[in-house]
Amino acid sequence: MSPTASQPPGKLPGVGESIFSVMSRLALEHGAINLSQGYPDYDGPQLLRDRAAWHMNHGHNQYAPLAGVPELREAIAELVQARYGARIDPDREITVTPGATEALSCAIATLVHPGDEVLVLDPAYDSYDPCVRLNGGVPVHVPMRPDFRVDWDRVRAALTPRTRLLMLNHPHNPGGTVFGETDLAALRELVDGHPLYLVSDEVYEHIVFDGRPHRSLLGDPALASRAFVVSSFGKTFHATGWRVGYCIAPPALMAEFQRIHQFTNFSTQTPLQYAIADTLSELPEHLAGLGAFYQRRRDLFLRELEGSGFRFTPAEGSYFQLVDYSDISDAPDTAFAMTLTTDHGVAAIPVSVFQVEPPPGQRVVRFCFAKEESTLTAAGERLRAL
Ligand SMILES: Cc1ncc(COP(=O)(O)O)c(C=O)c1O
């Protein structure tokens, strides 16, 4: 009898089906309007899609260079210079990745060694904690303030000699908050004298409202010198299924990152990279208008919520709106989100899934307003009826 291998223990015990899949399935089963998962129900610019087809039909179908096609890296460097005033070397400081998710994973793998502590600010995007653990790191979860801003005193109090990395996300999912100048000042003070690296998840960098700037770490040389800054063309071009993002870091860090990226995915979809490069240069109005595009949707959704039992502070950025439902129900958020889907026909995400220790009594769910206006209006009607 040949010996059979016994299955080794799982590396991510406790990780099951994501709440995003659960809610989307529930929404489908009950015919609910799906404002749960974070993706648009419309396509990106026609030019982008035409160019993807064009490049597929004109020989751009083999492996791209590991770092990304030069045309796209150059376009990213120009964009960063125009937006944040930073000069980025497209040959040594940029890697195009299959989605921001792979960039986050490779950045964490680059920095985190067994036993290293990584500060994760809750509520946090769901990939950070598992990536830290897969690399033998120890995620240290630090709650944000109840208004979903960073509590810098708590971050400082969590620093130990073993802290390697701080994960940042702004504009914030699910909080909808953006960094102000005081956040950057607090961050500068925090890293001063501490050998701390930063991963700055800025996938919603172009989706900020009411005239606010997005304060990228790339605009601050001292912070950028120790940071991996991650962005996503999926978010920027309404094309989350294309899986194209990128990462920017100083040359020495980027060289290490590329060693890992080389054996994770090697490179990113060639024709899509060319299509994005073309669209960035030929359709600058798409990016220039993105904040206003989403602000209109946010405002429409908030008008729809007027007269409902939900309370909210308007999102400052991202395409998510948090709402407090404590005037409607005292149920915990997962139960409330389920009932909202099954009985009232609108799917949302409970915020506690982004937190290791949800604050007791928190009654908040997240809606995604990256949806057609008719979808938002229909959802509003149902939500006002609660
Ligand atoms: C905060 C945050 N980071 C990263 C991602 C992943 O981006 P991508 O789809 O480009 O992998 C998302 C997607 O929802 C997100 O919300």
C-alpha cells in the first residue's frame, strides 16, 4: 500500500467564505438591490474597451515585462508628478500588478519576516491581516476612532521594537474618510525615530469629494522614502475585473518587491496595460471628472436617504457610505444586513466584518454607491420604507 500524505494544517484557519460573496448570493436569491460588494454596475470608458480589443488584435498578447509595459509606467509617473508633484522613476520605482491586491500581498511579503508586528487599523480591508499571517507576521489590530479616523495616540501606543510595518488606507474603505493635513503631521511624527515601514493603500485616490485633496504619501518625500504606495486601475476605470493595479516604492524596496512579484505572478495582462496607457493619455477628462462623477452619486444616494431612519456623515471619499441604523433596529450589524437583504430588498455589508473587536453597540452598515442612478433611486425607496 502506498503511503498517503496527511493534509498539512491550513495556513489561514478561521478564514471562510467572505461576507461579500455571502451577501451577493443572498441578494441574488432574494432579488435584492445589491449595494454590498464594492464594484460598479456600469462599464469603464468606451475608448478603454476599444483599445483593449485593438491591442489584442495587434499582437500584444504575450508576457509583459515584469515591471509593466514602459508606456504604462511612464503614464503613471506623469500622473503622479501632475497630481502630487513627485518625480518617480518609471524604470526603478513602479511595478504594474494584477490588481491592487497582488501589490498589497507582495509589499507585505517584501517587508514582513516571522515574528514582525504589523499595525492594522480597524476597520481594515480584508486582505491585510491574512497576508501578514502568511508571512509569519503578527497583525496587531488598532481600532480607529468612532468617526473612522485614525487614532494616532493609539497607534503610537501600539508601537514596539518589533513593529515593522503600518498599514494605511485612505480614502478609507469602509469609513469613507480621507486624510487631512493633521493626519500626515501625526504620521510624520510617528515615523520620526522609529524604523517603521508603511504600506499606503490608496486605491480610491481619485475619488474624493467636496473639493478635498487626496494627500498621497507620494507627495511627502520623507514618508514616501519608507512607503509602498498602492493604487488600482480597477477602481479608477470602473473595471475591477480587469485586475490591473500598481505599486510605487523607492528603488531598493522596489527591487525586493520585484523579486517576489516575479514568482507570484511575474507580470500583468499585456493588452490591458496598453489600453490603460492609451486612455490615461488620450482621455484625461475621465480622471479629472472622477471625483465629481462619484460625488453626484453620493449626493443622490444621500438625498434618497433623507426622511429614512438612517443617520450618516457624508463620505469624504471612496465609493462607500456608512449609515447608522440604531434608530431603526437594535440588531447586531450582520443580522441587520441579512434582514435588510431578505426582507427589505437591499444588500449591505456589516462593518464589524472589517474589525477584530467591533465596538459594543456599533450599529453601522456600509452601502456601495458605485451604481447606476436608477439603482440608487430604487434602493432609496426601499430604505425609506423601513
Ligand atoms: C481598500 C481596498 N484596497 C484594495 C482593494 C483591491 O483592489 P483591486 O481590485 O485592484 O485588487 C480594494 C477593493 O475593494 C479596496 O477596497
